[in-house]
Amino acid sequence: MRRQLTAIIEKGEKGRYVALCPEFDIASQGETIEQAKANLKEAVSLFLECASEEEIRERFQDEIFVTSIEVATLA
């Protein structure tokens, strides 16, 4: 079975990229966006292989909303 999950990737410290899968609260990193995404995919896959069905059900968040907001700034 295959499942579509969310990958949020942002530039972190020292030029590395940090990737997060909010559905399971799993993060990884890489030197490039592609590497961070691949490392996150591996981390999530390993979690799904090793975790019990109960832990997977408990950690899974099925309502993830990614949106933007507008705020006033001082500058």
C-alpha cells in the first residue's frame, strides 16, 4: 500500500535543509532539498516498518492543513 504524506522543507542552519512529515512528526535533513526529501522518505519508511500498528495509529495526524497567513510588520 502507498500513502501520500506531507513534506515541509525549509533551509536550516549552516545551509542544510530540514524536512518534516507532520502526519507522524518525523524530521530529517540533507545538504540539498532533494537529499532532505529522500532522507525524510527513508525515515518515515523505517518508522512504518519498525513501529507497531498501535504506535502508527496513535502518531498519525490525518488533518494537516498547510496555508499562509498575512501579518503586519514593523519594517
